[in-house]
Amino acid sequence: MDKTQDSKSRSIRGIVPENHPRRESILIRERLVEAMEREVVVPQGLIAQGRGECFDYLIGEKTRDFAERALEVAAVLLIEAKNPVISVNGNMAALVPREIVELADAIPAKIEVNLFYRDEVRERAIEKVLREAGAREVLGVGEDASETIPELFSERRRVSKRGILSADVVLLGLEDGDRTEALVRMGKRVIAIDLNPLSRTSLTASVTIVDNVIRAIPALREKVLKMKSLSREEREKLLKGYNNRDVLRGAMKFMSERLAQLSLDL
Ligand code: PTJ
């Protein structure tokens, strides 16, 4: 962060009163706006965050049971994968850079930049954010993203040979549905973090964590550490008992019942 951005961010902190009930949420938005000024996030990323915030309201801004179940299975898949990769876009880099690196270290997994609105300036800006957060290697930047996901026409098709192309498990967040579908067609297990249980990404992924990336990424690291102490049989049991459609149904049911309850409480 340069000096002007730093003082701007301090002045925003000053503007939002300490006891403002939405302080955390406002500061998170501010983080995205700052990241947009550094070309990490695109303006469309702000719209995506707004959509996410709406769903986060519906789940009461907490990690719920349906997310816990998905987190456990996601952790097992990541631990047991031969080549697990965490796919990072602009919003994720802005919101949880250090947490992504800590998760990658705990698994261990590779980190790859993959963008819908790809250009070299953004690739480099995101790589810088991740390296400043402690990443030793960041795939998917420049020439490294020279492989292609078949039958995908967006910029998200550009991937690294050592990363997403050869990955057996891919973790992604705030995604559009096309790439998730293409990755699943390639036989990969896709773990998606998406607050919207109705999105194409949520419906297509192998495991959908309906939660905010801000909570989900650190929670996933905790689960990874916990699942490492389970036996192979115990992990197998978790995988066998998992049904992603049930998890999505659980999330939708929770949202509708909560809304119904809130309407009664008025
Ligand atoms: O950085 P780029 O170029 O790769 O572009 C990234 C965006 C986010 C702009 C791009 O992937 C996009 O347009 O995504 P969508 O189609 O708007 O989808 C974003 C999904 O993430 C929506 O279903 C949102 O509800 C969800 N979402 C938004 N904020 C969060 C979230 N899910 C979890 N945590 C959030 N903080």
C-alpha cells in the first residue's frame, strides 16, 4: 500500500464510528475499493461482493451447519489430493491473502492466479499481494498460464501446466459457473466457496461451502489440521456420507426458515 492509500484507509477507519453496527462490513467494502484502486479487484468485483453480502445477511453472517459439513469434506479432499490447487481471483486476493497462504501451507497446496477479467497488470498485482502475504510460489502469471481448459472460452481458460491443468482437486471462490462446469468435465473435484446456493458454481461443484470467504478460508485451515489427525477409514466415512445436493438444500432451507422467523419477530 502506498502512502496516499495508507492515509486514505486510516481516514476511512476514522469516519466509521467504532460502535457502528455495520463497521466490519463497511471496512471490508473499503478493502475491496482500495484493492480496485491497485488493480487487484475489478469494478465488477464490487457488484459480486454486494450480491454476496445479501446472501450473508440471510444466513446471519455466521458459518452454519451446512457449511461445516462441506468444510470437513473439503478438508479431506484437499489433504488426500495428489495435486491440490487454490485458485485465486481479485476478490479473494483482496479479502483473504494471508489466510490463503496459511491454508496452502497447511494442506500443502499450490496457489494459482485465475481471472475472469485477465490482464497482465492484474496478474502481477495479485501475485504481489500474495507474495507480500508470504506465498513462495504463485502460478498462473504471464507465460506460466499458457495451457488451456478445453471447451472454455473466457479468460479463465488460461491455466498453469503444473497447477490447475494437472490438479485433481481445485478450491475456488467467487466464481462464474462456466469454469466450474469445465473443470468437473475434466474429472477434477471442485470445491467452491459461494454465498449463493443457487449459483451455477454452487450447483455444479463437487463440494459447495455456502459461506463468506472471509470466514471460510480460515475455517478450512482449521478443518485441514483437524482432519489430518483422523484415520483413513474415518475420512473415507465422511466422504461416503457426503451429498452436495443435501448441503445446498440445507442452505436454502435455512435461509427461507430464517427469513420466515424474522418476519414473525417484527
Ligand atoms: O477477479 P476476476 O477477474 O476473476 O473477477 C472476479 C468476479 C468476482 C468479478 C467474477 O468471478 C464474477 O463476476 O463473479 P460472479 O459471477 O459475480 O459470482 C460471484 C459469486 O460469489 C456470487 O454467487 C456471489 O454471491 C458470491 N460471493 C460474493 N462475495 C462473496 C461471495 N461468496 C463468498 N464470499 C464472499 N465474500
